[in-house]
Amino acid sequence: MMPVTFLEFVKYKTNYRYQGNIVTFLEIHQSECETLLNEYLNYGGFPRIVTEPESDEKLKLIDEIFRSYIEKDIVYLLQIERPEVFKMLIQILASQVAQLINFSSLASQVGLSVPTLKKCLAICSSSPDAIKLLT
């Protein structure tokens, strides 16, 4: 299932009151729009998460989606031997956006050899959805 766009998110969160006039809503209700934007950026647009009212439950759902994606899809399809290391690698990479990667340092952080790390990075670059789930 694809995530909803921010526009779809706003329509849902405003109970479709501004269906044909969403620009007016964005102009008039700037503080509410900022709140909605923060929520969308923090939790994303997966429909099940968007419809969940509780923050704690949203975080549980995100973790469940991420775990399911890593453990079932990535690990199984790409035959990754140490899923916990792959998960840690993705989390570290997500926290270091727009920074240079020191292969030796990163490999030692996650407990991999540099060639194995490079293989994992190739997997990450061919599967950007894994990174998107963390943001």
C-alpha cells in the first residue's frame, strides 16, 4: 500500500471540510497546517498510521512496519545473514543524512567487514524504501 500525500493527509485530518478549497485552509489556518506538517513529517503517510490517533500507537505501528519490511522482505529476498546488523546499519545511516561515510568507522560500528558493509550499502541504495520507513 502506498503512503498518502500531504494533501491527502490534510484532507483526511480536516474531515474533508476543505475538499475543494484546500489552499484557503493552508492560508488561513497556518498554525494548524504547521502542526499537521510536523505530524506528517514525524510519522509519515502510511494509511494505518495516519488514521491512528495515539502517538505511542503510531510509533508501535512504524516499528512493526519497519521490522516486517526488514525481517521478512529484505532479509528473505536478499538472503541477509544478520538482520539485526542490517537494521542497525539502516538506523545509523538514517541518522547521518548528508554526511560523508567513513567505511572503516561505520563497519566497526556495526560489526562488519568493509566489503560486507559495501554489499549492505549496495542493497540500501537499491531499496530506498527501507530508508523511507525510518524518516
